[in-house]
Amino acid sequence: MFRAWRYTFYKQILTYLIKCLYFAMNSIQWTRKAVKQLLRLQREHQVQVRDAISLLADMPDVAQVRALTGHSYAYRLRVGHDRVLFDWDGAIHVISIQEVKRRDERTY
């Protein structure tokens, strides 16, 4: 039983390391405006947004992300009632967080 658990644990770690090495993970950059908007949110919403943004390192395979058309930002991440608007350059693996907003009739 213990060996089986240890084997799956090592397999998960090895899979993660291979993914990091061969499939370059995205780096996440924050604009000053986005940081200020994040700090204006309630503490529990800040934690949810930061956790969701940390998952953007695996950008092509992320749930709740939608490409925007006719908007100044390329993508939107939905986190509860909050929206994170960002740009992603897949060639150089950089995600630039532009805005963090509460959902209303003007926010996608």
C-alpha cells in the first residue's frame, strides 16, 4: 500500500517537472493598475483571484478563460463575480494582467 502511494507521488512530481522543462510555463506580470484594483477587493475575493491567476501559468489549458473580440484586452478570466482582463503572448510565454474588476453590465 505504501509503495503504491509513493510510486504515484513520485510519478506526479516527475510529470510536473517534465511539463515545466519541456513546455515552458508562462510568466505572469501585473500592471500597477491591476494590483491596485486587486487590493480594493475583499480579502476572500483577493485570495480567489490570486489562486485563479496562478493557474494561468498553464495558459492554453485553463478553464474559465475566454478570448475577447472587439475589446482592448485579448482574454478574460472569470473568478466568481470578478473578472481578470489580460493579454497573453504565446510565443514568449508572458501573461500581462491588465485589470481586475467586479462584474457589472460594462464588464465582460
